[in-house]
Amino acid sequence: MNRTTWRSFPNRRHTRRGFAVVVVLTIIAVSLAVCYAVMRTQSTMVHVQHNSSARMDARQAAMAGLAIGLRRMHESSWGGVATALSDDLGSRTRYEVTYSIGDPYLLPADADYDELPLRVTVTSRGFARTSGASSHETMHQSRAVVRLIPRMLASEPAPWSDMNQYTIYQTDDEETWLNAPVRLEGPLRFRERVRLGEAYAWSSTHRQRFFSDLEAMRNAGYPDYRPFNGPITLPYIEQDSSSFPLIQNSMQIATIDGSVQEVPAWSFPALASYRMFQGGPAYTIPTCPSTLEDTSLGPNPATNPLGIYYRSGDVRIEDDVVVEGTIAALGKIDLVGPRIQIQPVSLPPLLNSSEPIQLPTLMTSGLLQVRTGARAAIQGLVITWSIFFVEADSQSLPFDLQGRLIFDDLEIHGRQQWYLSGGMWDLHWTTFDLYVSLGLARYFPIYLKNNGLDYIPRVTIRPPAEPVRFHWQYDGQPVYVPHPDDPGLLWEIVRWEDGV
């Protein structure tokens, strides 16, 4: 009994020692777990701090790149929208800047969509690399949209400023033929003899009374329907004793003696492309169809913002044609249809000016002819390096050019109803003279109107309704360029976005 009991005691001591070991190991395991968790938390916090710092560094790099990219656009060394910028800001940060024409938020339905070719989107991406063995690169993107502030136009031909002082401007020493009823308003510039009303079979007495009565009617309060209201600059030495006295004396038009010399350095431009501003993208000029009918042409802010259409041959404009922009033809241009509307694209004015910029509406190196039956309303500048020719037509059919006309030769033929025989003109005169003696008539033009010959002009060329700055566009050149007083182009910020 005693032996058995004695032998059991050592087993109890061994069990207690084993339990103690388990407890100690458990405590050590818990301690290790706690230490690992603490270390893991600390490591995660360090990574979070590193990542947060990298994000902040990347944002700062993007903002720095955007500021540098915008500043570069104001410098003469800016290479344009096709260029890109990149640089390191330190051992762990860098930026990349790109340019693109337009505005990603500007849609065709927007009222200011025509500003698209004058806006540039500047995108800056900043990069920051975290430190440590497991480093990686973080990226942040910022973006700004800027709009050009026009300060100056590209160079123009030497005589351009002089040309734009007149409603019509002649560049060659060719005779001008005009026949009533017609109306050319504003300052005019001719370089040769002006022949007025010589297409009809009326006598010099009939003609003189007609034009002097237009002046008398104006003084009596009637609308001014004289062919001109002046002043007219023309070479006195080239004028004859038939038409010039009608201008100076019968109608009391102010005249200025001018030279005969032709305009130098003036030729039709071959057009293939253009840019809106220095450094902007090149826009390819589309081909104009040889015949326009039941159609409309206009600008496309994304592909052809000036609305220029060029043809290396002739262009025939038929019925129901609406054009907003420029038609340039190396051959001739025929206006044929009864419903023709042509107007220019208006570009933003220069800084501190309210005058929109417009390119010529029609340009041709050949004949520009208004055919019998054509009814056209044209706005803007029309240029022909040949003859501007208006065919004889009905006195009721209108042709109106509101803008300016530059030409080599000008011929505006009479109205069909006025091509009477000499005998018919004599009969009208005899009847009118009788009416005057009886107190039944006073003014010859009104008498003619009452007898089917309307003196109110339907063929009219007049200045623009509002001040306009017409611009000459050379092939491949920009419209807007830096002003000499500025280091480069000027821009204003439309929108600034961070984290896009």
C-alpha cells in the first residue's frame, strides 16, 4: 500500500511541469502574434503614408507640369499643339504635358461651338515613385482648357489697307461701264474712264435730265437713288466730257483726282490649307464642286472652321444655294440661279476691337459673271482678278452685294426694259416735256417709272452694315499670330480640372 502510494507522487510533479511548459509556450505565441500584428500595422501605416505621400507628390508634379505647359503656350518658342513636354522634378517625381485642339466638353449643339478651333486642352500627368524595396509609380492627371485671345492677324498684301478704304476698288487700268438704274454706295476707286448710261439709245439731253433730276429729287426729300453718293477717286485725265460732267455737275458727287497706276504684287492665291493660329493644326481645304445647286456649304469647326472651298477650275452656282464661308475658283464663277445667298464666316475680333474678322466671300482669277435671271444676295468681300460682269436683265430682278468689291474691270449692263429705240426715247421726252408744261410732271425719273421704266435701282453694291475687318489669307498660314509687344500668343483659361 505504502509503496504504491509513494510511487504515484513523481507522476503528479511531471504533469505539473508539462502544464507549465504549455502555458509558457502559449504566452510566447500570443506575444509573438501581438508583436507581429503590431509590426504589421506599423508596416501598413508606413505603406499608407508612403502611398499618400506619393499621391501628393504626383499631384504636385501634375500641377507643376500644367503651369509649365500653360506658360510655354505664351512664349514664342512654343511648338504648337503637336508638341509635348516632359521633365523630372527630382529623383522620384516627373511630369508629362500634351496639347490637343478643342474642348472635350464643347458639343455641336452648344452656342459657342464655333470656338472649338480656338480652344486648346492642356493635359498634365504627374508621376511619383515611392521609396523602398517595393517601390512603385503613382500617377495624377490635371487638365486645363484655354481659349485664344486674338491680338494680331497674319501679314497681308501691301495694298490691302488701301483697298479696304473703298466699297469698290479697281486694280487695273480698264474702263468701267455702268448703266442706270444702279447704285454704288460709299467711297469708290477707279483707275480709268467711267462711262455712265451709254448703253441706251437716249440722247445726251435725256440722259442729263435723268441724272440731274435724281439729284433734284434727293434735295426735295426723295430717297437718294443716284448711281453714287461718293466720294469717287478716279484719274481726271482719263475722263471724257460725256459722263464725267454728269458725276460732278448733274449729280454733285464729290470726286478726287487719283492715279492710273495698276496695283503691284497682287495675284490670286493657290489655297490648299490654313491654320487658325500659329502652332495650331493645319486644316485641309476641301474641293468645291463645279456646280452648286439645291445645296448649302458652310464651316465645320472641327475640320474646316473658315468654311473655305477651293476649285482649280470654274464654279457654276445654280438655284437654291446657301453658302457661309469662302468659294475660291482658279477659273471663273457664274451666278446663275434665282435663289443664291452667300455670306462669310465671322471670326472673333482682335483684343480691344469690336470688328469681326472676315475672309473674302468669293474669289476668282477669272470672270465673275451675274447671269440673266440670277437673283443673288451676297455679303462680304468679293474679289476678281478679271471682270465683274452683270448681264442685262429685268429691272425687277435684284442683285445685292453688301460688303466690298475688288476687281480689274467692271461692267454693269442695263435693264432690259430700258433698251428702247431712239424713237421711243424721243416720244417719251416729248410727252414728258408736254406734261411739264401742263404742270402734270416735274421729274423725268418719276415720269419714266409711271411709264414702265423703274428708276429705283435693284443692282446695288453697298458697304457692310456694321464695321468689319476683312483679312487676306495666304496658303498654309495662320489667321492669328503673336503681337510684337507680346512674347507669344495670349490665352485665357476656360476651365481647370484636377484629378480627371
